[in-house]
Amino acid sequence: MSLEFLITSLIVVASPGTGVLVTLAAGLSRGARAAVVAAFGCTLGIVPHMLAAITGLAALLHTSAVAFQVIKYLGVAYLLYMAWMTLKEHGALKIEADHNPRSDGQVIVSAILVNVLNPKLSIFFFAFLPQFISVGEANPLSQMLELSLVFMAMTFAVFVICGVFAASVRNYVISRPRILAWMRRTFAAAFVAFGAKLAVADR
């Protein structure tokens, strides 16, 4: 495994995206535990794209306009839904009482959907992983799986760090309604921006 792969993967993982946004929101609204759960969900959401890249299914998304557009617009719709729910105080930044927490399953499903409904991820891994396969590798699929697992581990670690940091300032944020309202609008705008970016994406 090359140093180039590790550095490139870290840059990709640390770049602002919907996964980071969801994890930050979980940390701010529900604390460190929820942030870790959300990070786990976002990491699980990568699995289908990894498998698609390894098995070649990403090539279908690259060549089939219909398949790509269907998944893409489902993703756009879900991001807009998250933006709306955030503004209505029922979504990613809903501050919940300790006696009525959102279940881990709900957090994980929401986080998974954010990544699963983005066809660009499959195509990204389809193009990204093969670049780091050794020339003459006897078992390239095995090496792609190894690289995928390392990428997922890095994703989980970085997201947890971001989420736990957000949880550390949670009390400061929720005790100041004006800051919380501003953050809700900011997060909602970010979800809309990511949705717009996905909407104009092509293969």
C-alpha cells in the first residue's frame, strides 16, 4: 500500500461533503455517541459504492443514463428533504431531550442514505481504486478490497473526530438560540448546495 494512496485518501475523506455535514449535525444535536453512530452510518453508506467499483457495476452507471439519473435525482430529493427538515427543526439539527433520543438505527439509516443515493461515488471509486493497483498484481480484486477497507477506516476515523469536536461545543451552541437558528439555516443551505451540485453532475 503506497503512501500516495494514504495521502490522497485522507484528502478525499477530509474534504467537506454530506457525510461530514451529517456527522457534525449529529454531534451538535445529540452528542458524541450520536456522532460516532452517524460516522458509522456514513461509512456503511460507502460499502455499496466500493462493491460496485470492485465488481464493475459502476461501469453500468457510467454507461446507462437512465440508471445514473434515477439514483442521482433520488439523492437530490433526499438532500432537499434533509434541508427542509433541518429548517423545520425535525431533521439533522433537531435538539432532543435525553429521555427521548433518536434511535441508533434511525441515525444510521439516515447517514447511509446520504451516501448510497449518490451515483458519483461509485464512479469515483471505479476510477480511483484501480490507480493504486500494482502493475502485474496476481489478485487485483483482493488488493482493491484491501484498499477499500483502509479507505473506510480512514473515513470513519476522520468523521468521528469531526463529530466528537462538534459534540464538545454542543452545550455552548444549544444554550444560545440565535446561534442554533443560524446554524440550522447554514446546515440547510449546505444540504441544498450539495443537492444542487449533485443535480448538475453528469457521468
